[in-house]
Amino acid sequence: MLVLSLLLDSTVEITGLLIKLGAALAAALVVFGAAWGISKIGKTALESIARQPEAANDLRSSMIVASALIEGVSFFAIVVSLLVLFV
């Protein structure tokens, strides 16, 4: 009976560590994904401005709105992973 109780305790500790590891990996993936998405938006906007300079103001405002939306979603995902981590 003692061996079973020790096994269950160690299983609970390992499960808790795996949950924390998963939450940390999820937060890291969200940050990398958001950075990649915003960089793609910036690259495409700069290329478009280089091709058509008169549309710079419209492209710049669209780029800022899209980047803000990506940041909002990534912030929400990080908060969820932190809730999993600490709650």
C-alpha cells in the first residue's frame, strides 16, 4: 500500500510539471507566432509602399490595425497559458 501511495504522489508531481511545461511552451509558441505574423505584415507593407508610394498612409494604418489585432490575440493566449500555469 505504501508503494502505491508513493507512486501516485510521484505521478501527481510529474503531471503538474508536465502541465507547467506545456503552459510555458504554449506561451513561447504564441510569442514566436505573433512576432512572425507582425514581421510578415511589416515586410509586405514596406514592399507595397515601395511599389506604390502614394498609398503609404492607407497601408500604414492597415498595418497598424492588423498588428494590434495580432498583439491582442497573442496577449489573450499568454494570459490563458499563465492561468493554466498558476491556477
